[in-house]
Amino acid sequence: PPLDKSKVDYSLYLVTDSTPKILPAGRTVCDVVEAALAGSAAAPGGGVTCVQYREKHADTGGMIARARQLHAITRKYGRPLLINDRVDVALAVGCEGVHIGQDDIDVQTARKLLGDDKIIGVTVSNAEEIEAACRGGADYLGIGTVFATTTKENTKSIIGTEGLQQLLQKLEDIKSPVKTVCIGGLNKSNISRVLWQSTTPSGRSVDGVALVSAIVAAPEPGVAAAELLRVVKSPPAFAKLAPTQEQLRRPPQDLTELIPEVIKAVDSKKPLSHNMTNLVVQNIAANVALCVGASPIMANYGEEAKDLAKLGGALVVNMGTVTPEGLENYQKALKAYNETGGPIVYDPVGAGATAVRRSATRFILGAGYISVIKGNQSEILSCLPGGSSIQQRGVDSSADSSDLAGLALSIRTLASQRRNIVVMTGKTDYVTAGEAVYAVDNGHEYLGMVTGTGCCLGTTLSAMVAAYPQDGLAAVLAGLVMYNVAAEIAAEREDVHGPGTFVPAFLDELWQLRRRTVLGDIGWLGRAR
Ligand code: 3NM
Ligand code: MG
């Protein structure tokens, strides 16, 4: 029986390639497609759910012959075969449809030739192309190019997860029921994050992932397809950190009320705070972790992260001392924590200061899902795509912009794009998970006069989110308030005369706040602003 196109499953979409660059010697396109559809006996559930025959350098006769063979295979598995670019080949073979690009036949003409029962997919990379494809009656869209890839020549625009999310938002805005797959540079290690981060705030996500080299060039296409399908179908471990819709927009007092609970959770769980941090702050960051009740480990070697990630703690990636080797270490650690779902706090120290740090920032944001980004104004702005136009002088915070509405929009955008929590520090600190923006006015100028206090805040936040993962926003705000109130109390002490005497007093007061809170004396909370 012919396939019902309304029931097609786009989840794992294989695009073939027969160039020697991608297809290993001794393997045919038919071999790959058969194996990829079958999946692997070791992982029941099958393999790819949809196949596109893409052939850029063959005669029409050869293409039709190959497409017939492929169609015999895909039919055995009840999966559709689509032909790239060539309506004539699809018609000759009688397969389920075509996939056309912006430089190919137009959708309306393809529809006229193929009829209503056939599937027409269209490549799109911007809002105008989406509108046109939807108007023309496309059944699904191939959205890309997500990440740079050497598989396709002349890819036009790299849109990233941010662009993908924006285009899905566009589809939501025009209320289009069209199906979607994303394509370009996708593989087993990035699709969880891509699916997760490209989802719009109201929950629209792609229907599938399209790949070439991750399957065609894999040592065993069947095993690769089965693993990819499993990854596509299962929610990522880090999804549990996502704030619920109600959590995103609570009145501040609801969050303030939770502060004692968060501090007590850290005290009782003593979560691991795994710091990959810079040379300057290792000592004081470890002491701050101890004072707030966490168990610190300063471990910059990426190989170690696999074991540490299993201990239920959180990771701090602080790029204060950035090196090429460091980036590799961060990458390994991000992967390890993403696999267990352990929270990650990223501190983009000096992100805007040098070209090296700007590119390190892009690298780190692309190396895994990060649950909290904490930085000063220019560091946070540097995390937005395209970076910030504000040039930083050093790693200390440069003068704050007073455009509050603009800043609020920037951090909400960043949090929505990354689907995480963003903390922008300054005289007033701002926190958002993409909806409400919370301001914390506590703190003392001494914090800005000694080195490492920003980094230690990252460590503090890691302890909070590790101990209270069910409500990351409450955890982050609790950490921020506790930290800044401790600074205020310390600064007011009679034995504190300046930044030097402030540091030990600050450690004392962090510890005292925890102790008092655990004992039930939360009078200090009256200071929270
Ligand atoms: N189309 P890989 S990118 C066939 O952006 C194709 O429209 C693209 O290959 C687009 O999975 C691409 O090996 C190649 O990165 C994707
Ligand atoms: Mg094309």
C-alpha cells in the first residue's frame, strides 16, 4: 500500500552521499540505506525513519536505476524515499516524494507535477523562505545550515541553534502545521543539545534531525543510526534542570521565601562543586565553597570529569586562564556533565577582552548545554551571537551601561536562546530564565576591590544549583542574595577596615549565614533587596 504522508515519521532522516569523501570505499549507497533502516540488533527500535537520495554527480539513467533499488529497500521497512532536486526521477520511480532547495524547481510546479499525495520538502534558512515554502504547500521544511559542515558545498548561512529557534518561532507565529527537520553538522554528541536549545519558549521543536556524514561515514551505519535514534527519542539528562512555565515568572517574594530552603539543601547535601577555574582564585573559591557548605574540588583535567560528574555535584567552567589545552578539558567536562545531567555554571571571564576569549566563548557555548551563565555586563553581552560591540579593557567589569531596558532584553534573549539561567552582575545583579528579570541590590563595594569575588560567586551558584536542581532560578537567586548579604554584614564589622580585612570577614559571614539559617534564625533575610 502507498505510504500515508500524514503519518510519516521524520525523527531520524538520512540524506545519502556517494562521494568518496563521505562514503567509505567498498560501501554502496544501498548498503548504507539498508543498514541504517535496519538499525542494530543490539538496540531494538530500528534506525532511520526517512531517506533522501541525494546525488549531485550522476546521469539521469543511473540515478533512476539507483533510486529504484533504494525504493525497494525503503518499502521493505515502510519508510519513505525522497529524491533530492529531481521531480522527474521521483516520478519515474514512483517513490514518496522530493526534497527541493531554493535553487531548484519551485514548490507550486513540483506539486502540480507530483500531485497532493506526494511529499515535498523544501530547504529554508530564513523567514522569507519559510513563508514562501508554506504558502506553496510544502509538507516539511529542512532548516539549516545549523552548524558548519564540509559535507555540502556552498552552504549559505550558518544559523546555529539560535537561528533554528527563531525560525521555529516564525512557524509558530504564522501558525503553520508544517513538519520540520534540521540539518548541518549534526551528530550524536550535539543533537540532544540542538533539539533542546532550539525549542521555542512555548514548546515548538523540530520533528526530526537530518544527517549525512554521521551515518554514511560511520564505521557501522546501522549501529550509528540506532544510537542516533535513541538520542533523538529520549529527553536529555539535563532537561530536568529546565524551569517550568510557572517557575519562570514568580513574584520576587516567592523566590525570597525559598532562600532558606536552598541554603539548608546545600548544608545537608554537601554537593560537590567541581571547579575548572583560573590560577588566581583556586584557593579562595575552594574556601567559599566550604563556607556555603559545599564540597569543593579544583580539577582542571578534563579526563577526570567523567568520574566526578557521577557524584551528583555541579561543574564550574571559569575561563579566567584560557589555553588551547584548557578548551579541550572544558569540552570533555561539559560532555561528562551533560551525560549525567549535572548542572554547569559558565563564567566567561573577560569574554569580550580579546579575540582568543571571544572565540573561546563561542567554543564553550557550543561544546555542551550550560545551565547557568554568570558574568558582568560585557561578558554576558559577549555570549550573544555576534558578540558584543562593547570592548572590554581587562577582565574586571567595565563601566555599566545605563540602558536598563536594553540590558534586560539582552539577558532575556540570551536565556531564551540557551534555555538556561543568566546572571548579569554589576552594582545591581540581574537574573532571568528568559521571562521575568529579577534584580538583586545587595552587595558591597569591597567585593569589587579584591580579586576573585566574581569567580567565587560562580562557585557559590554551582553549590546552590547542585543541591536544589528542582528549581534552578530559586537556587541561583538564593546564592546571589546570600553572597551579597554576607558581604554587607562583613563590610560593616568593626574589625574590617578595607579590602584586606574584608576577605576573612566575608568568609566568616558566609559561614555564619549558613549556620544561622540551618538553626532557623533567618532574621538576616530582612536585608534582602
Ligand atoms: N543540506 P552533515 S547541509 C545536504 O544546510 C545538506 O541545507 C544542508 O551533512 C543545508 O550531516 C547538508 O554531514 C549536509 O553535516 C549535511
Ligand atoms: Mg537542491
